[in-house]
Amino acid sequence: MSYKNSSIAPSVTLLIGSACVGKSTYIQNRPYDFVVSSDNIVDEICKLHKLTYSQFFELNFNSPIRKKQRQLFNQAVEESKNYRNIVWDLTNLTRKDRAKVLSHYPSADFTAIEFAYKGWEEDIVQLSHERATLTGKVIPEQVLFSMFKSYESVSQNEGFSQIISVNMISLIINSRNAA
């Protein structure tokens, strides 16, 4: 159902956290109508061009493949405006990043879901290594630590009606240890 021309304001949820903190895992069983995810697009492009995740990010930013990814991402953003319950599954680590997302939906109600990382950095690095082994998605440690460093706390002053804190790392570790 299209809500673009509806009087009902869309609900937009931003997932906020570095790579490997459980953002995509968190939304797996949630009732969102549309997921905006750069990773999903990168995965499809990698399959199409027979690239690994790492090889994609090693390409020049202006390479045709990277340009195509940005084009598809922008199309996904536009398509998302036809839905009522939207989630942005990206890192959204800075106020500037989040403001850019909010600007796409002027009449929306915004929720931030902030994923814990402080005190879990080494566990996140370990989970990243494990994910790399399982999926081939390699995120260099320096990139993870750069994400931790660039994080800016979320505030309702940014336009969020609700801020929810989630710790998926402990759940992931506990479920892994129970297996």
C-alpha cells in the first residue's frame, strides 16, 4: 500500500550502531514494510559482478560498480517513501548522517534504536572475525574502531520521538555459547 500521498505520517526507524552489533539480526522478525539497507544492495552487486564484500569496498569510489550501488541505494530511498513503516539499517553514527535520513521524510515520526557497543568493542571485533569466516564480509579492525570513535550520542533534539537502547551483543554471545 502506498502512503506517499496519504495523510497518515510514515514511521521511520533508524538503527544506530557500528557494524557487527546486531542491527540486521534485530530487524529480522520485526514488522517493517520496507528496509533501506546499503549492505543488501552491496551484496546483490557483489553476486552480479562476482566480487567479495571486501573487493567491492576496494574499488575506486567513482568506479561504475560503486556508482551503480549509489544509484540503486538512492532508488531504494525514493521507493521507501511509498511505505508506512520504514527502517534504515545503516550505521547512522553521526548527527549529520541521521539528519540526512530525517530530511527524506518531512512528516514522519522517527524512532532511534541505539545499539550498545561501549565495553563490548573486543567482542564486536571477535564477532566481526567470525562473520568474516562465515560470510566473507571482512570489516577491518581499524574500520570498526573508527566507527566506535565517530559515534555521536542520539538525542531527541535531533527529531526522534523515541530512543530505544538495545544490547544485541550480549544476546548474540549468549546464544552462541548456548549452542
